[in-house]
Amino acid sequence: MFRIYADLTKLGIVIFVILAGLAGYAVSYSVEQVFEWSHLLKLIGGLYFLSSGSLVLNQLQELNRDRQMPRTSKRPIATGKIKPMAAAIIMATYILIGSDLLFQTSILAGVLGWLTIILYNLLYVYWWKPQWAFAAVPGAIPGALPATIGVAANSTNILSPDSIYLFLILFLWQMPHFWVLAIRFKDDYMSANIPVLPNTVGIHRTLFHIGLWTFVYVGVAILAPLFVHAAWVYLALVIPISVKIMQEFYRYYKSNGEQRWLAFFLWLNGSVLIFMFIPIFDKWGFLIHNVR
């Protein structure tokens, strides 16, 4: 039963959303602020329920497409393990709970939460995704907003350098992340008539775009000191990881997308967590020293 629930709410994605929100919360939290567990828990709960509800809504919206694609045909609603009406009740309940918790955290956090739903469940699902091969680019905006929501929980200055850095890292990472999967499952997308890059411009040009966005993504991570305070953790982790990512991309590119895709994909996914939390380690590292 838990497996069905986890698939319905896409628990792995929800956990990532919460981690992104926590990163934003940590970089925007002032050392002088009085810490309140209730405030942090409302942010976590708000992100959990709102993102879960949004992802359930997405499965309801894409029910017919899911049934046409082998990769998604085993999702709970598509298989009938969860009835659409039951899923709709869960979706509505979760979105209402999540909205309420985020608005309690801050008005701006609640507004950004609803902006995320509008961009993802309306514009992306109904307009960008079915009509545009480059839908991943505007679609990455709602994917990057959880970190901004975390910042908004503590501050109205969501255009601070810290906030912009986190948004850029999350935004830029999503293009190579998605297009690697698009190459891997290009036949699935073709069967559902979704115009992803590999089926529209070909594998070679898709690899070019993956490399371009990966280069910019790694570049922002390397230039992190321009946005955030970065010291020893930056030197010890970001540079070698960035080199490794580009090395794995080169191997992936040389095979014309046929080999090393998983290694490149895993390095991308691991790196985004490290790049997000580097500013946190440097900002709050003094606490570790004080404990010692």
C-alpha cells in the first residue's frame, strides 16, 4: 500500500522539493533570528502537501498519456489501483492543507506556492509540454521555485544573491536531467505524441543542447563565490565534481547518447544536492566548531 501511495504522490520528487526548500530556508535564515520549530515544520509540511497534491493532479491530468507510455503505464491511476475520484479527493485535500501551511509560514511563500502550481499544472501540462520541444526550459521555472519558497519563508528579498544562486542551480540542472531521460525513453514520448528534443531535432543536436546547459550549470556552481559565501567546502567539492560531470558528459557525447547515460545522469543528480547545500555548510559551519 505504501508503494502505491509513494508512486501516486511521487515521493522521491517530493523529498527533493523539501530539500530544496530547506536549502532556501537555511541560506535566508538570519543568525540573529529566534529559531522556531513550528515555523520550519510549517514550511516542510506546506511543501510536502502542496507538491504531493500538485503531482497527484498531474497524474490525473495525464491519465491518457500515461496509459500510452510504457514507462508511465504502471502509475497507480493509470493501472486503476487508485480511482480518479479518490485521487481527486487526495489532490484537493493536500493542496488546501499545503496552501494553508505555506501561507502561515509567510504570505509570499504561499503566493509562490500557488505560482508553482499555475506554472506546472496549467501552463506546462496544457501548453508547453504538448506543443513545444523546448518545454523543459520554461517548465524548469516551477521546478526551481521550491528553493525560492524556502527563502520567502524568512525574507521578502527573494532576489538576494543567495536566492538567485539556488534558483539558477535548480533551473539549469533540469534541462540536462530531463533531456538525458528524453533520449533514453524517446520511443515512449513518441508513442504519446509528446514533442521532446530527440524526436524533434535528433539525438546529435539534443546532445549539443545537453552539453550547453551542463556547461552553464557547472559554470554557475564554480562561480558560486560571486553569489554566496563559499570557502573550504567550495574548493574541496565543487571543482572536482564539476570536472567529473564534464568528463562523464564527454563520454556520453562520444557514444552518441548510447553509453554512460546512467553515470552522467547520476553525477548530475548527486551534484545538484551538493551545489545547493554548499552555501549552507559554509554559512552554518561555525556551529559545528562551537559544538566541538
